[in-house]
Amino acid sequence: MITILRLVRLILVIAVLCFTTTIMTIAALLFYYSRDLPKLDTLKDYNPPVISEVFATDGTKVGEFWMEKRIVLTPQEMPKVIVQAIVASEDDRFFEHKGIDYQGIVRAFIENLKAGHVVQGGSTITQQVTKSLLLSKERTLDRKIKEAILATRIEKNFNKDEILNLYLNQTFFGNRAYGVEAAARNYFHKSAKELNIAEAAMIAGLAKAPSLYSPLRDVPQAKARQEYVIDRMFEVGYITKEQKERAKQTKLIIYKENTDKDFNLRYAPWFTEYIRKVVQEKYGEQVPYTHGLKIDTTLDLNFQQAAERAVNRGLRELDKREGYGGPIRHFNGKEEIKTFLDETHLKLIQEENQIIEIPLPDPVKKDLASMPTPIKPDRYYEAVIVNLDRKNQNLEIKVGHVSGTIRVHDYAWARKRNLDSAGYDGTYYIRDPHPTFAEGDLVQVKLKKPGEAEIKEKEYESGKTYFSLEQKPEVEGALFSYEPQSGFVRAMVGGKDFKESEFNRALQALRQTGSAIKPLIYSAALDKGYTLNSMIEDAPLYYEYSPGRFWSPQNYGGGFKGPTSFRSALVNSRNVVTVRILMDIGLDYTVAYARKLGITSPMKRVYSMALGANDLKLSELSRAYGTFITGGIRPELVFIKRITDRFGQVLEEYHPRNIVPFEQQLDEIKKSGKKPARGEKGYNQALYDSALPSIEEEKLDLTDIEKQILYGSYIPEGYAISPRTAYTMVQLMNDIVNFGTGFKVKALGKPAAGKTGTTNDETDVWFVGFVPDLFAGVWVGFDKVQKIGSRETGGNTAAPIFLYYMQEILKDKPVAPFVIPKEINTEALKAPIDTSIGEDAEAGGITGPGHGADFFIHDF
């Protein structure tokens, strides 16, 4: 009996010791592993990387920046159906356990044992939050212990909705999506709140292993996983049997998502890229990728698309005028041709089908080879010439599995390439496809849809597939467009192809301007006393720039015209006259004048600057010209209207300058009765102060009288030049379109103004111009300075791009004239003009409401 009591006592002692030891061990372990656990503050201040978005004026998203594509939802915004799908499939006792689900661990162990492989996990949603946000993903005992400790702590500090919200916003669901909102947008092109049961189950099924269950990689596996989630939703009681069966039969359309850079290529890549750089410079390198900014811009998507089409059309027309550069490559043998065409077909099919249908149509695997090759009208394709039909003067081609014909009308431009021989649009240089082309040649083509008149005139057959011969332009081009009055930049094209070169030639390229600089010089001359009727000698000029070495400017096309009016000299772009004017008004004065119009690039003070020897950017020259159409106010170029952060707080917002119109300033002076004497000294102080840094830095030698002309008080507050000078320049540049080198723009049929520019050897060509409420500057040239082509001038090459752009923008808008305020004396604008280039058609333009008094009684 005593022995039994001792034994029981011993067992009790041992049990107590074991229990105590276990408790102490657990306590020691808890203490040991709790020493360096992460703080939960990071969860309370949960601010994961969030996508930043860029919007056009109509609200269309045109750009996005992200490292992790995530759109954070609040607990209140989280859709019930996605919550139920996740809980049912990942942790059905989530709302019952305290961070660790011991029943779930046992159940998972039994289910995995039955299946012979892992079909269920024992980790709770809380543990997965811990693993994702607080710990590393290494598989060690230490990490599992820490995970359990943290999970219980999280449960004590956060409610279930908060924990679930962390999980649903943080989890990676594949297809570049972080969080359920991004997953819904990427997979289904809709918001999470719009998901049905079938779609929510598909997304929930990805949480466990997004690559394994991806519908983009393994449709049967993804479908099986989705049905498992639906079954679990039914078993848990979230949906009825009828809903379960209907969800399993629901057809899903799933989309493949690309990178943010791929998205940005769709709309306005140069504009969006500029926005990214501006935000990075102002707020930090990583901010656009992580801070969830909403960036409202001035971009008008219709203007942007019109600009891109205009540049593409103009560059391709130019390239065709230079002749055919030969095939892209040549194939030898039918097998080689067939292989290429089959590969092209499959590539185009895959590009077209960025969506996946679930369940797959019958048969399960599509016979891609039997599908038609998708061909779109506005796209360029690579085609193989399969036959030369010399009898009918046709090229028979194939694009993938599509056969087509190129008529002689659509390849006749393909003369041998020659930059030294001028080419002309619409000329039939060849009529026989041999020997220019050969069977097996790979060429670029575009689908052609002949109009009714063309079908009748050129005998195109109805129902046949026709293509036109194309070739990728070698030359680059840029277009920069903004509204002068607001300064809002509406469109920007920085080159022919952003994918080939991200260099923005509208904002970054420094190029010689040719005659496009002349309006700045003529404007400066007007302020120094020249009138539209001033006569200047157009005769040989020799300038000795070093002992025994002379520079003699020449007019484009040669020859001299003798005494020439100031007005005719600009309209007809006479080089020698412009140099004489620059010599008269002075280099330093002219540089100072250009600076106050917004020119910031370095300027060499040489007389050849009259002909565009200095390198300028398209955007800055466009801004300077804008000073004319605004009546003397230098435009402030605006790209961003507002930026808000992820919480809706406004980081910055554009507010227009408050500049009192000069008419109102004039009325106030008249009311005051003040009549200062003509020639009274005094500066427009704000204008003068802003100019001082450049005057001092460049050591500009300006006389007192020149300072008075440049920055005098006769210039209204907020203005850069006097309105009278500005509106005089508008008239002159209107005449350039009506009667001068910009005559091709007359085809617009609406008032327009501008100036052409062509550099020596036709290496750079420009047209910088405007209509009453919209500005556009165009540049064309090679990145490496070289000849564009013979007789390729600003008027022949750049002006048509301006024309195409404005035609599309203004096609449904009424005619708007240039209006001169009544306060401006318009008598001088009525002087006759020498239309020596033979362009005397009237296109209309300036409307002068009356004679008016001189601008300001103390006008300098």
C-alpha cells in the first residue's frame, strides 16, 4: 500500500516537474523568440507601394507607374463576395480562431494524408499576413515559432476586418496584380466590386499559388482550383446549390496584363514619360512608383492622336519622296517563305488574342493554324512578295496566311533611293515591278481600302484585298502643341517611335532653327523703330570675321531683289535682309530680346544667328512664338493641373497667373488722367528684374535706350512685349501663310500664321505656327545631322505635318479670325506686300475693328 502511494506521489511529482518544465520551456522560448520580433506599428501604418496614375483632360487614364501594381481598398470598400471566396478556401474558421487554428492543422494533416500530397495548408490568414508583412519567407522552425507568436499578437491588436483587409490588399495574385482590386482589373478589366461568384472564386484560387493555378498558364488546373473554391463557398454556407452550379458554368473572359511601360505606350508615351521625370525630380526617385499619386494633366487625347497621325503621315510621305530603300530581307526557297509566313500568322494571332476563355471552347485546343490572320487597317505589316504580275503591273503578296495585291498606283513611288534628287508626291516613277522587286522580298505594307471614286478611276475590284507598299521612315520628327492663352500643353510627339528611342525631340533636342528664328529678330527690330514699310537692301553682303576671311550670306535659291520692304523680307524669308537688320539692331540687344520671350538655350552672338545658327529646342521656340498670339504675354507651359496622393490630399495644383489685360490697364491710366511725356524713362520693374540675371551672366552690353526698349514701362504689367508689336507679328506671320513660304498651310482654309525654317544642306526643317486658339511647332530631321533630301524645306516637309494636325483638330470647328483689339493702330498693317513668289490667293486672317489710338499715350 505504502509502495503504491509512493509510486503515485512520484508520478505526481514527475508530472508536476514535467508540466513546470514545459511551461518554463515554453516561457523561455517565448521570451527568447520575442526579443527581436518586428513591431506591429508597421501594420498600423500600412502603406504598401501603390500604383500612380496619369489622366488626360477627359479622365482617360493614359499612364501608370508601379513596381507592384496595387490599388488599396478600405475594409468598407472590400466586396463581400471576394471576402467569402478567400475565407472559404483559405481559412474557413478565420472568424473563430485567435490567430492559430489547431483544428485546421489537424484537418489539413488528415486531408493531405488521404490525398497522398498537400491539398490543404494549416496556416491561417493571420499567419499569412505575418509571413507576408513582418517576416521572411524562409521555411525554418524558428520562423514558424515567430509566426505563431506574432499571429496571436496581431489578433489582440487588430479586428478581423482589419486583418482580412491587410491580406486582401497585400497578396500577390499573379498577372502583375497585388491585391484583389488590381487582380480584378488585370484579369477581368473590372473593379473588384463588380466581380461575380465565378470571377471572385478564380481570383481567390490564385492566392495559394498564383503561378501554379494561373489561367494564363494552365487553364484546366486553374478551372479545377476555381471549382474547388466554389465548392468550399457552398460547404461553408456562403452560396446556395443553385449559385454553385451557375458559377461553375459561368463563362470567364480573362485578360493578360503587361507592364506599366507597355501600358504607357498605348496613348502618349513621350508626354507620360515627361510627367514621370517631373514628379521624380520634385518628389523623389521612387515616389511615382510607390505613392499612389493621381496626376491630372493638360493632355487632350484627341489632339495627341491627331498629332501622332500627322507626324507619321508626314514622315512617311517624306521617306517615299526619297525613294525605295530596298526589301527588309530576302527569302530563298518556298520552305523558308512558308516558315516565315506561318510564324507571322501565329504571332499576329497571339497578339490579337490577349484574352482566354474559360471553359475553353470545343475543341479544347484551338487549331491556331486554321484561324484567319487578323489584319487591321491602321497597322503596318511585314509581307512576302510571292509573285510579280508584270502583265497587270501588280505585286502579289502574303501577310501571314492572308493573300493580297499591291497595284501599281500603290508602289509607283519606289524609285531608287536618292537624297540628292528631289522627289515629288504622286509621281509614277516605276510601272513595272521588275527589277525593283523580286519574289521572296520581305516588304512593309498597309491594308488599303479604296474609296468609291478610286475604285472607279483606277479600276480596283470590289471584294479583293489590296495593300499599299510602305517603308519605315529613317528620318525623325517632333510636334509640340499647346493653347497659347492658358499654356496648357495638349499634345507632344517626341519622335517616330518611342519603342525605338525614348529621346524626346520636342523637349530635349537642340537643333539649328534656320529661318524659324527670324520672327524673333523682326519683332526686336519693330521695337527698335522699324516699320512694315522700312526698306532694306537685298544685295550682296560681305562680313570680315577675321583678317582676310569673309562671310557672305546667301538667299535660299540664290539671287537678290534689291530694295525690299521689311514686310516682304519676312514673308519671303530673305536671308540677306535679315542679316542686315540684325547688324543694325545689334547682337546683344537681340539676345536680350530672345531671353525675354523665353529662349533659355545658349546663344552665340554671331551674325549667322539671323539665319538660325544657334541650336534651340522646339518647345522653347514654340513658347517664344506664343508671345505674339497672346498679345505680348509670354506663355507659361503647363503639363500638370493637379496631383493628389493616395489619401486624396492635394500635393500641387496649377493656378493661372492673374494678369490684367492691357485694355483694362489702359482704361485705368486714362481714368487717372496721367499723361506722361513720350520718352519718359521708367521700367516695367518685374520684367527688368527677371532679365537682370541673364544680362549679368552673359555680360550683355545694352545701352540705356536699349534697356528702355526692352523693359520700359510702356510694356503692360505681366507682358513681355507691347501688344502692338505682338499683333503686328501675328499679321506678318499670317501673311507668310497667305503669300509666303508657308503657303501649303493655306489648304487649311482657315486663318493660320507661322514661319518655316530650313538649315544649310536641308538637315533640319521647321514649321512653327498657330491658329487663333492653338499652337503647334513641327521639326523634322535626323538625330545625327545629315541631309534630309533635296528640296526638302520647312514649307515642303514640316508645314504639311502642321496642316494635317490642324485639319483634324479644326474639322468640325467654325472659322475663327485673328482679332486685333481696337486699342491697336492697324493702319500700318494695311501696307501692300510683294507677293513675288506668286502666291496671291486670299486666305483671310486679321480682323481690325478700327483705327484706334497708338497703344498707350506714352508708348516708347
